[in-house]
Amino acid sequence: MNDYLKYLLTLPPEEIIRWYKSKGFRFSWNWQDTWQAAHTRAFTVAKVMKLDILQTIKNEVDRIFTEGISYEQFYKNLEPTLKRLGWWGKVKAKDVPGYIPRPGLNPDKIVQLGSPHRLKTIYQVNANVAYNAGRYNFYITNTGSRPYWKYHQIDRPTYRKTHRPFKDKVFRFDDPIWKIIMPPNGWNCGCYITAHTLNEIKAAGLKISRGKDFRKYIDKGIPEEWQYNPAKEYANWKPDLNKYDDDIKQQF
């Protein structure tokens, strides 16, 4: 079992399932088209411009949390369907299903649609974002007894040196730094947090840091599009179902 699913299993399943069941849909050509907080409100995959394709992918993402499917299962389920729907391999931009001309885009430019690498990224990023969002929502209800949050970085060959300054650092839950560094902090980032009492922090020989002292590391180590807390943005948002078609409303 990979690291992402191990972490997912540490939370009540309903915390994670609720996160994805409530998300709407949004079409985007580039990942950056749906900026920061908008990702918490709508499910999107770059260069997916048709609802049937987006729904197909989201259905399998839902199964990561409801059934705990592995990446191998995720890939096996999606590959034949995405090929049948025409969303696979490298094609000209104008041949992307649902393509609409846009300023500055060469219709003959070669773009990548479905591939093993893209599906692995979709699997890992969605699992990791949901895991951390669920963990945040779980911890935020227990700040009375566990108000100190510790940042963890997985020790693996591919760890990011730019995230190292935050490793094992402890900040109060209400330190503004969590608005920026709540994991994940990049593509396939494996960082996560844990919540602790003051006695636990003292027993571990750790000190409580101040977020304002880490500004230089944020600017250097975390891409701007990842400098936000998806769970916090989500907490106060509810979808306006009047904006969706009936077939989409049924997903909520």
C-alpha cells in the first residue's frame, strides 16, 4: 500500500468522502486556470473539456476514498474508458474533445492527454489533497486540547529540499503560516501534519516556532499556486446547487 493510502486510513472515512462528494465540476485548459481556492470547490483536470470525461475521472477518484483502490486499479479502470472517449495520448490541441479556440493557443500545438504518468499524478494529488484536508478538519475541532501542529516530511529519496526548513517545526494552529504551508505544498508532495498537546511538544524536546520567521523559506520553497490551505477555504463554502444542471445536482 502506498504512503497516500496509509495516511488516508488514519482518518474517519466520512471526513474524506464528504470532501469529494461535495465538489462540483470545472473545465480548464491549464491547471493554473483554476486558481487555489477554486480547486477546493470544483473537480478539474487540465485539458478535460467535456463533462462525461471529467465525470468518468472523478468517479474513479471517489473510489480511492470509498473503496481504497490502488493506483493499479485506478489506471486499469480508467485507461480503456478514456481511450474510448478520445482522451488519451498526444494530439493536436484542436483534436482535444470539447476543444474551444482560445487566445494565444495554437490549434496545431501537440498536447498530452491521458497517459500512465498523468493518471498517476491525478491519483496521488487528489488522494493527498483530500487526506490533508480531512486531517485539517479533524484537528481543527480538537484545538482546545491539541493546539500545536507539527509539520512532517517523509524521508524518501525524492524529498524536496525546499520543504526541509519546515520539517519537525511546530506552530500553533492559529499561526497565519498554516494559511500558506498546509500540505500538500507542490505536485506529489508527501508532507503532512500531526496535532499535539503542550506536554507532548515539551517531552519531545521541540520548541514552538513563529511563522513570520519562515517567510524567506516560503517564497523560495513553495510555488505560488500551492500557497494556500484547501481545507480552510473549503470549511466555510457550500455549493449553490441552483448553478448546476440536474444531473450534477444528484452528485451532492
